[in-house]
Amino acid sequence: MTPFQQHGAFSWCELMTSDPTAAQAFYGPLFGWTMQAGDIQDMPYTTISVAGAEKGGIAGLPPSSPNMPPAWGVYITVDDVDATAAQAQELGGQVLMPPMEIPTVGKFALLQDPQGATFCVITYAAQA
């Protein structure tokens, strides 16, 4: 089973930054990452690959949060995003961004644990 299918597995890392081009120029040579430019929901998004396998991405800061500091985030695979978001709230966490679909990718939500750490949960779309 891959991390994209296994409940509880860390499956994706993503950098949100004010300067995606500069981030690519730094991280690519530093770690030997291959970068592939593209778009997700009409927003520029660069996919990071290591040894030919997609492992993460780099994107600009969300328009709704232009003053957010650049930060890395993690995605944890779950069987059911809605149920996991509800359970996080029951356990004292918060849902910062409710579950939403990303066409061709899957469904995700942004959560916060009771101590304030943030993370995303995701159920990936079935690949044909």
C-alpha cells in the first residue's frame, strides 16, 4: 500500500511562499529536486519530484492570506476527510478550512491540533 492510500500516512509536503520562483531556485539545487510547473484550480503550482516520484509542491501564498509567512505543510492520508475533521473537533482541534474537493486530486481539509499545529488531511481520488 502506498502513502496515498494508507490511512495515517504522511503523503505530501507543500511549501506556500511569497516567492515560488526563488524557492525553486533554492530547493532544487539544494536537494536535487526536479520541478514541474503547472496549475491547480487555475493557480500556478510546481510539483516536486525526487528520483522520478512526485513528493510535494510549491505554491504562492493564498490571495486571502497575503501576509502569511512562508511555511511548509504536510498532508496526511485518511479514509474519510469529513469524518476525520469531525473527530479532530471532538478531540479539541479546529477545522481551519472545511473539507473541499480538488478536481482530479481528491478531498482535503486544513486542521489544527489543540496545541496550535496545523496539518492537512486528504483522501486522494481514485486513479484510473
